[in-house]
Amino acid sequence: MNRKGQMCLGIVGYGGMGGWHGRIASEIEGLVVKGVFDIKPERGEAAKEKGFLAYESLEALLGDEEIDIVLVSTPNDLHRPIAIQAMKAGKNVVSEKPVTLSSADLEEMIRASEENGVLFTVHQNRRWDEDFLTVKKIFDEKLIGEPFRIESRVHGSRGIPGDWRQEPEHGGGMVLDWGVHLLDQVMLMVPEKLKRVYATVTNVTNTLVDDGFTAELMFESGLQVMVEVGTSNFVCLPRWYVLGQDGTAVIEDWSLKGKIVRAVGVNEKDITPVITAAGLTKTMAPRREDTIRTEELPIVRSDIHDFYKNVMAAIRGEEEPKIKLPEVMRVMKLMEAVFESAKNGQAVVFEKGL
């Protein structure tokens, strides 16, 4: 802490996400961004323009006794060694996602936290996404009855950004980049054991790493969840599509455009068939308007500043960390199962039943 009793944050890696953390953390009472280390001199100059120190080395940042929390926002393959070095220096650590590249690496990081008596957590920021929190409310409160299928996806059409995210040695690819978010959201929302995972990956614009994937998850109750990331999709499908026994919910995108359509308990006795080019169908005929009700989404608001507020409270022993390491480990192992299934073309047993 500094002389004013404020906690001090040091940022390792001052790229896009490092800059975002610097801005968000600076808006939190009691938290001060003291300085930055980045291997690129121009990023150090950018930090100085924001009023932050630019350390000459990682060791200089870790040697600053005022630094309480170290944020690691480097390429993915560097999270583990930098986080462990910081924890050995007695610093609490926040790692950007994905926390590392394997569950074995994560075990090593957790041991370093335990051995040095410091907090270690991961910035799973999309737990604060309002589209996710809204779907979670629909799920938790069974607003469309018992859900039996959930589809969660993000689509883009520009391929993978032209940086280290295209390179396997740095932990590139969409499973580790976006999959870690979507899978984390699903595992947080569904309080069941995950029985099986079947996944495929795409290599449309990049042959070295996955530029998209689809994972079908089967939970113990029979709930099916499809998670999909695509980077060559010029027509985007809905961000969320949730099917329940009494209705359907859809969220189109991050603007929270969407709706709930549910049955109102009126039986349809006379169904007007749909006329297709090859014949009639009653099965696929739309419902009459008097048998359904369209409702607005029960939008849940959030504040991403709560992440760092919780980190500070956890360091003081006042709260449990919102991002718990067993949850992070479960998602890391799930990503490994996605890669295994895609490689072998077979479903993977993930968690056995009771």
C-alpha cells in the first residue's frame, strides 16, 4: 500500500487489455495504478502519458514494495512464469484469461499462491456481461419453464487478429480466446455435472490454430448446451437461444435486443396448415396469437468495477474471491476436453455421474 493507505496495482503488459485495466482500475476508490512494465518502449511512453510509472524491468516492478497487486496481461504463454515470479515476490496476482495453457500449468500456479500466502485469481470479466446475466436469470427462475437446450455463440467475419493470437506457441486460437469466456459462463450457470463433450474446430483462415469451434455439452439432467465461436460468419446467429418446456428466449447481440415468447395455457384445437411447395404441414405451422405471449427480456445490469472491488476485499479477508480457482480449473480441463474431442473425432467423458 502507499502512504495514503491505498492499494497499488502494477500492470505487466500494457497492450489493449492492459490499457483497459489501467482505465478501469483508476476509477475505483482506494485503488491506484502505480506503474507498468512492457517490453515495448512505446507502451511505456503510453503509460507515462496516463500518469503511470514505466518500470525498466519486470524485476523493478516486482521490487516496488508499494505494489500490492500485479496484473498479468501479456500473451497467454507468459501468464504462468510471470504470475509465479510475482507470487514468489509476495505480490497478489490477477491473471488475464486464459489463465494459462494447461491444467498442469494451472496447478503449478495454484501451488505458488498457496506456498507464498498471496491471492491469485483470474479476470473472467465476461461473468459481468449483461446478456449472460439476463440469460442466467431466465434459467435460474425458469421463466420459460425447464430449459432443455441452450445455444451460446459469438460470430465475427474478420478471422483471427493479426498478432500472437494466430500462433500456437503463444496460446492462440479461439478456444483459448473466446471459448474460455463462453464455457466459463455455461459452467457457472448450470449447477450440474457435465457428462460428455463433443467438439469440432475450424481452420478456415488459419491452419496453425483453431479459428472457430463448436462444442456440444451434455449435462447430467439431459440439458444440452451448444457453445460456438466463429470468425468467418458474415451473417451472425443469435448470441443466445434458449429453449424451455413453456417457451423460447432469444438475445440477438450485446445490445440486448431480444424477447421471450411463451405459451399461455390455451390449447390449439384447430391448426391451420402451412402450405409448402411440396405439400402441407401442421407440425411446423406457427401458433395462434392467442396461445402465446411475447415479453420483454428481464434485463440484469452489472458493474465491471465490482471485479477489482472484490479483489481488494478478498486481499483484506473481507470477502471470498468471486472467481474461484476450482472453477477456473474446471474450465481449463473442459477446454482440454474440447481439444481432445476435436482431435479424435469422438465424444469425451468429462465428469462421471454420482
